[in-house]
Amino acid sequence: MCGIVGYIGNEKASDVILKGLERLEYRGYDSCGITYYDPKQKTFITNKDRGRVLKLLNSYKYPDDNHFAIGHTRWATHGVANQNNSHPHFSQSQRFVIVHNGVIDNHKELVFKYLNNYEFVSDTDTEVIANLVEEFSHKLSIEEAIRKTISLLEGSFAFLIIDTENIDTLYAVKNKSPLLIGESKNGIVLGSDVLAFINYAESYYLLEDNSFIIIKRNNGDFSFKIMDTIGFELEKPEKHKMDFVTDEIGKAGYEHYMLKEISEQPAVIRKIMSQYMVGNELKVSPKITNMFEGIKKVYILAAGTSYHAGLIGRVYFEEIAKIPAEVFIASEFAYNEPLIEPNSLFVLISQSGETADIRSCLLNVKEHGFKTLTITNVSSSTLAREADNYLNIFAGTEIAVASTKAYVGQIAVLAILANTLSKQHSLDLVSEMSRAAVSMENIIDKRDYISEVVGCSIKSHDCFYIGRGLDYFVCLEAALKLKEITYMNTMGIAAGELKHGTMALIEKDVPVIAIISQEHINNNTRSNLEEAKAREATPLIISLENTSKGNDDIVLMDVHRLLSPLVTVIPAQLIAYYKAVELDYDVDKPRNLAKSATVE
Ligand code: G6P
């Protein structure tokens, strides 16, 4: 979702902002903008519009001596994606300029109470923040005006604000939405993600909620101080070194990040194995297993693809570790709290570690004293920091909005966790995971064949995946992938449920793809597919060698029954990828979607 970048320093600020915004593109956005100070004209210039950062870069000239700027990628929440609603926004008199990530829940009440005489030019809640600061600045210092504004805001927000009468100071505020500070000898950069700092910072700091940061230029030096919202200066948080391998964030010769990330999946499994290898076993540390002592039930909370990994995790907890488990979509759990067993532990699964729906659950269950464990790809993320412990999935930066390698990473780590907790260590995970990685590699190598299958068989605007048990959970993920990047109307259905309603949608040439990796339900799923065939659907079967029959379309090298999701998901990811390419869609940045969903 929205990304923000701010800079004050010696470099050309517009470059820092626009490169930073490009690095944040993966978060998803539909408009973008920049405000920079032009010293020759002695004024702030703003360029903003619907569309891509590349347009901001190519359509305008930026003077070499601009050294102070803020920028934004907007994922529309309040108001459509157009130029007017793009950030930066100004206060009524144009004195204050702001970029904001998050949602101000009480913006209407604030307008009613404090800003009756103000005219608003956009539909956004952001303009309210700028105008509140302006309103309070008539009687208070700027710092006090910002602090008073923060004290009134309800919701999630990270924002940068410039007082155009002071070209040496940038103000920043963080509460719930992500914001980090990067530092180098040459200046200070702020951003929603550390990726925005690459090439412009040597180190960075993670900020706590309710931080108010003042960044100053002072005789060629740059400094910042962090205060709480009352005005007390806080100690600087731990300094982290920027240690990004630039390779990790390039496309490495692939046409799209998504294809690169799909291809990296066997390597992700091997990386996870190397990270969790203890002696000759795959294990989580005693610090994690100790958390499960006396635990009677595990609740898994997640969203999107991570929720689909969670469904598989539930099977692992129950079948391997013999601990009862339930999975909830985080945004549902937040508002329909079930009756929770007292000795429960919460596992939060999140690629980004920033999903607002999950975070609100985390804060809630922590308040009730439950133990919490995050499984994430980003060890510096909010969920990793705020849960009692976290497990890293070591998938490397995932840039494509449609998640692929993080999903298999989450499943692999869930398997290792459940197996460590099982009294018998029931699975020989070292050999089973190695085998799964080879099977994954096999199908990735045959990706041209999948592209042919797509060309021949996926021709309608609808598509259905059917499966049972673990296969059904993969069907949910397979359908999500296809709808995310091809905009096709796709559903993942429990094969046995097809006849209970969805069959009404099956007609000539609609693809119905069955995933069959579990021998005990092999014939059942095949019968359900026959029923669809009888309605002239186009059938496709993805099976494993030991569940395959006759002319199954995609047959995958055998893997352990419980690890089959690691492999069966890959043809589904490739089907989505090649269909999106065929339709000429923006594979890595699908419309309307955000990689990191930082608003509830
Ligand atoms: C967004 C992304 C999805 C992702 C979901 C949960 O909607 O577009 O790809 O699965 O958020 O994200 P998380 O980072 O918590 O796994």
C-alpha cells in the first residue's frame, strides 16, 4: 500500500525520492507524486498524477541542486485515484505539505470540530492532517501544532510534513503504519521500507509507534531526534547496517519478478533447510519449542496467501505435532473473536510482517496474555518485533505483488515447526524436503510446457480449481494467483462441494483444474471432475506420479503426501503467470492490489 519517502541531504533529492518510490512500487499503488524545494526559484514544486513513478521521472525536469523533497505512491483508500487525490497534499494556505500512509478513522469528526472554515480540494483524509497543523500553528509552535494534531488522530498513520517557511527541517510521525529512518554522511532519508534506502543510506533505524521525528540540516550536517508525542526526547533505537545484496532485488535476467521468484522456490527450500539444520535434523530452536509447553491449542492468524499457508499449517499442527489448531483470516478474527482456550498460542503468518489486520489481532491477543509467534520473511518487520518470538522463512525479498516463494517458505517452516514439536519427529524432513526441492525444480524446468497448456486450455474468463484436503487448500491459493494477476473470475472449490451450487457456473469450455496429490481421495476428486466434464467443461489434472492415471495433463515427481503443497502449487503459479503474460497484463503490479496491506 502507500509508500512514502523523504530526504534532506547533499544528494539530488528528487533522485533519492524517485528511486526510492520505484523500490516501493512493489507495495502496489495507482498514483504518485513528489514535492521538492527548488533553490533557484526559492519555492517548492509539486508534480503528481495517476500512473507510474516512471512518468514522474520522465515528464519533468528536476534541477541538480534540489536537496529537500518528499514523495509518495498512493493506493487509493479515500477518494478515487486521480491527480487531485494524489499526494503530496497542501494545507489550505499552502504552507504545509504532507505525504501520508494509513487511514485517519475520525477525519470527518475532526473537520466538523476544528476545520469548519477550511476548504478541501481532495477527497482524502490526509488533507485534514495538513489543515489541522495549519490551524493549530496560528497559536502554537510548529512542533506543538504537530503534536496536538497527533493527539487528535485516530487510526494508522505515518506521515512526513514540510513547513514551507523552513527549508532546513522535515517532520515525520509514525503510528501503526511503517516508517524507518536511513542515515549516511550525505543526508537522512525516511521511507516505508528499507528498500527505499538502497544506495542512499549506510544504516537505518526502525521506529516505534507514537514517534515524532524532527530531521534538521545544520551547516552541512544532518541530524534527527526522536520524541514521543508529549515532547520528551527518546533514545535512538538500535542502528542496523544496510546489508542488501543488490542482486536480490534485481530481475536477474527474468522478464518479471514473479517468474524469477517462482524459479527461486527450490533454492528457498534449500536455504530454509540450511538455516534450520541442527546436527542432521531440521529443527526450530528450544526457545521456540519451550513456548509450546503446556499449550493445548494453536490459533493461526493470517491474510491472503499467508492464510492459505496457514490452512496447511493447521494440518501440520494436528497431524504431525498432534496439537489441535484453528486458522482464522485475521480481519475476521479481529471482529468475531471466538471462545479461546486459555492455554493457547497464536501463530501469525505474514510475508511482510506489516499486515495491519494481523497486527491489530496481535495487539489484542497480547493484551489478553497469550503467547505469540510470528512466521515472516522480514525479520525487521513490526510483527516480528512485536510478537514474543519469530521464525524467519529466509525467502529473500519478494517483489512481485502475487506472493509465491514466501508461500512455500511459510509451508516449509510450518512443517519444521510441527515436526520439531512432534514427540516422534514423525517425518524425515531432511530427505523429504530435499526431494520436494528436486520435484519443484523439475516442474519449473518444464515451464514452457505449462505455457502451452495455458495457450490451449485456459480460454474462458472463468476458471475453477477443485481438490480435497491439502489439495483443496492449494486450490484456494491457485485460484487466488490466477485472479490476482489475470483478473479472471476464479474459484478454488472443495471438489465435493462443486455439486452444491458452483456446478451451476460450469459450462462449455470453462476450465476446471483438479489437483490430485492424495491417494486416499484420488478417485473421489476424479469423479467430481467427470461431473464437470459432463457439462462440457475443459478438464485439466495436476497429479503426482503415484496418483496419476492415464493422460493426466501435469504429472509431478512424487513427494511426501504432507509436503505435496510445496510442489502442486508451482504449476498453478505458472498457469497464472503465463496467462497474465498472454493477456499482456502488468504481472508484477496487478491493478488495485498492494503487496503490503498496511491499513485494516
Ligand atoms: C496483500 C498481498 C497478498 C498477501 C496479503 C497478506 O493482500 O497482495 O499477496 O498474501 O497481503 O500479506 P502478508 O504480508 O501478511 O503475508
